[in-house]
Amino acid sequence: MRGRIVKNISNDYTVESENNIYICKSRGKFRNLHITPLVGDYVTFDENNCYILEIEKRKNELVRPPISNIDQAYLITSVKNPDFSSNLLDKLLVIVEFHNIKPILCFTKIDLLNATEKKEMDLIIDYYKKIGYTVYYNTELEKIKTSFQNKTSVFTGQSGAGKSTLLNKIDASLNLKTDEISFALGRGKHTTRHVELIPLCSGYVADTPGFSAIQFSEMALSDIKDQFVEFNLYRHLCEYSDCMHLSEQNCEIKKKVEENIILKSRYENYVNFITKKERK
Ligand SMILES: Nc1nc2c(ncn2[C@@H]2O[C@H](COP(=O)(O)OP(=O)(O)O)[C@@H](O)[C@H]2O)c(=O)[nH]1
Ligand SMILES: [Mg+2]
Ligand SMILES: [Zn+2]
């Protein structure tokens, strides 16, 4: 039978198939091939003795959390308390783009901004829209619900950004704890977490503590460069075809930053990512 792994607890894999649930074991053959079944995998399994027989080729996979075949990542971005971090947002965008996952920017806590702050934030948000990103506010529940249909989504973002609050608003029966101490910070010892795909609004959402920037440290400099989508519009106009947009002469990207066509913080974050890696 064909199914999908939706949960893994100590290598007991819960496989969902045609609305039934089977608790399956992995086969030694995968260990020999250095393949570990992942939550999110589409598999062929033997429903009589509950063994996973084949794992289908993955569309993508993340290491932390260990999950595969993700369609979209909700980047839950608070604009205040915790303060907006363009550095974190751009970092998450690079990681998500690199894994061929569609990012959805979801801004929270707009209600905490005063009029001046709101104006500044609007300019930034408009820029991300302009370069092609899907942007929602956490108040746009109907749009968000619709976006889950037939998709596998992950939620990520800073602790306190409002991930659990939003998921509870979408489906109160989830009953997720809010204001929870972050697992990602390693303090949530009492909350043993496993990765699980939860059915939500005709799709699946990964119930995970958000993914780690570990992914980032494995990327090559040119890979980071390629994920700044708006740079790709102009890079062919740089004097050097391999221009890194740093100290090179006649760099079109730097020109576009000066002309305020490329958002300054985007460029600064890019330089920050590249130079931090170079120093390592
Ligand atoms: N003012 C305001 N508070 C929010 C909003 N969204 C979430 N919160 C609050 O922010 C705190 C952290 O939210 P939580 O969902 O636990 O964040 P998580 O760590 O990302 O899961 C809670 O006290 C929420 O009530 C929002 O849009 N506006
Ligand atoms: Mg939470
Ligand atoms: Zn350049």
C-alpha cells in the first residue's frame, strides 16, 4: 500500500493511508543505504506485517526538524515584542528558498505599533510584496486557512512571535500552549517534542519548534547569493559575471541599493551573511 509518514516516535512510524493509520517499522535495508525514513515521506508499506518497503523520492527535506516534502513555510514575523528582525527574516528566506519551499511571510502584532512605527513597517512589508513574496497578517484568518488546502506547511519564527496563538485561532481544538518557553533555546526540558504532521484545513501542518539556522551554515556563499531573489533581476548587469556584490567595481546591485530600488536592509543582511561565513 501507499501512504505517508505523519509521525515518528522512537522509530515507530505512523503511516496514514486512505484514512487508516498503521504503525510501521523501518527495514534494515534502509539503514544499509543510510536512508532514514522521515515524517513527510511517501512510502510503500506492507500492511500485514507493517514494514516500510520503499521510500519515494523526496521533493525536499530539512535536517532540523527532520521532515520531508514540505510545500510552504510560514515565517511568523512579529513586528514588536519581540521586535522585528529583518536579519532573521532574510535568513529564514534564504534557508527556505534554498530548500525549494515556498515562503509565506506572516506578520504579527501590528496592533502594538504606533502610527509612525506602522508607516515604517508598511514600507518594509510593501517591499517584500514587491519582490514577489506572499504576505499575510495574522488577522487574515480566512486567507491563511485557504492557503493550507492540499499543502504541507511548516511554521517557524522567533519564540513569542505568535505561532501557537495563530494555530489556535485557526483550529481551537489544537489547544496549543501559548507563551511556552522556547524548545529551540533548549530550556523546554519538560516538553519532549516529536515531529508530527497534523491535519489542518485540508492540509498538513508540522507541529515543530521551528527550524534551526543549522541549515544555513551548510550553504555555499554562492547559494546564499542566489536566494536573494531580487538581486537575480540585476546581476547580469554587474561588470563581473561572478560578482559577489561586495567590493567589486561597477556592481549593479550596489547601484540599485543606492538608488533605493533594493532595500538597504536586504543588502546589509546579505553582506552580513556572506562576511560572517568568510570569517569562519
Ligand atoms: N498584541 C498581540 N499579541 C499577540 C499577537 N499574537 C500573539 N500574541 C501574544 O504573544 C505571546 C506569544 O505568543 P505565542 O503564540 O505563544 O508565540 P510562539 O512562541 O510563536 O508560539 C502571547 O502572549 C500571545 O497572546 C498579536 O497579533 N498581537
Ligand atoms: Mg509556541
Ligand atoms: Zn554585483
